[in-house]
Amino acid sequence: MVQTRYNSIAAILLPFTIFTIGLLVLKPINQNTSQSYVEAEKSLFNGTGSIIFMNGTANLNVRVSETHGGLGKLFLFVDDQNRIIDSLAVENINIEGPDYRIISGEKHDWLAVRTINQSGTGYIMHKEILYTINDHGNVQELLSYPVDGFINTMSDYNDKELSTEIIPSDNESSITATFTVRTCSSSIPCESVKRTVFYVQETGSDGKMSFIIDPTRSEITEEQIDNLI
């Protein structure tokens, strides 16, 4: 059975240096952001939180700390020997910090990180990015999709809200995404429309995995997904 497991808090200590973080963070650290990662290192020493990440036959520990005053997150993937496998820095220097969860399959887990994709007056759209650890021990992005959002037109028409459900298949070679758009106005009852999209796993010529849309089984195209609301 596929379950979605959200982040849990556990105090686990890991000695490492600022130099290690500088080498391992996927997004290069520049002079303007380095102080934020120094604070992240201090938080990780204090064990702010960790989650278990299943990667094939092995379990990894993912240690999570806030950066940029809560507007970013640093993820460290650590094996059972307390060795750092890889790391991921996600910044969302906007209205709010990124959120995350674990989407669990039978053999593998995916780290799903939610950030703001677009925002404006009466409008916000969040996207979710799925990450995994590949066979070479590196963090890799698999898929990005709109996960939730809303438009408030300040009028009687076309106030819309988006929600998304993600379910991996039993063999984890595909993912089903159900996008639900709820439209409301003061003159008619609210109406919900669901659209299902099937993503299948593909390995490129460079050996990198990703999920792409299967157009034969999907109700909408990638362009239509980008314009759900």
C-alpha cells in the first residue's frame, strides 16, 4: 500500500564542517548566502529534525534545517555510517519558505519539495518537485508539477482553487496525478473538475531518470497543466 509520510522530528547529531556543506550543496554557495548555511549547520548540530528516506534496499536519513530565516531549507542525505551521500539546498525567497513531504512507494521514496511558482494580487501557485537518490548516490530531480493554488478575482466570476493528488504505481515505474480545479462564484454553486495525468519513468541517454507524460492515457497535455487556473 502506498502511503504519504510527512516529516517527523528526531534529535540526531552529525559532526561535519562548513567546508563539507560548501562542497556538497547542489546550489553553489556565494558570499551573499553563505551566512545562511552557517546557521543551517548550527541547526543541524542541534538536531532540528530528520526523516527516514527509503532508497531501494537501503534507508537513508534526511536531516533538514531552515536557511534564510525560514525562507529556505537544507537537506542532507546520510547513510547508516553517518556519511553524507549528497545534499540539496532549496530557496524560496518570496512570501514563505518551502515545505516538504515524503511520498512512499514499495521500494523507493521520493522527497517532494513544495515552493511558490507564481504569485500576485489575489493569486498564488505552488509547485512540487520530486527528488530521488540515483544509482550514483546523487540527488536528482524527477518531476515538477503544480500542486495547489488559487485565484481570487475580487468579483462574482471565476474564483478558482487547485489541489493535486500524487500516487505512485505498485512497481514505481509510473505516477498518477489527479488535478482538481474548484470554481466558485456568488451566482452559481461551486463546481469541481478533475483531470488525470499519467507519468511514466524514462531513462535518458545520459543515464538520468525522469517522469514524462504518457499522452495516450492522460486527459490533458503538459501545456494545459501549466494553465489549470
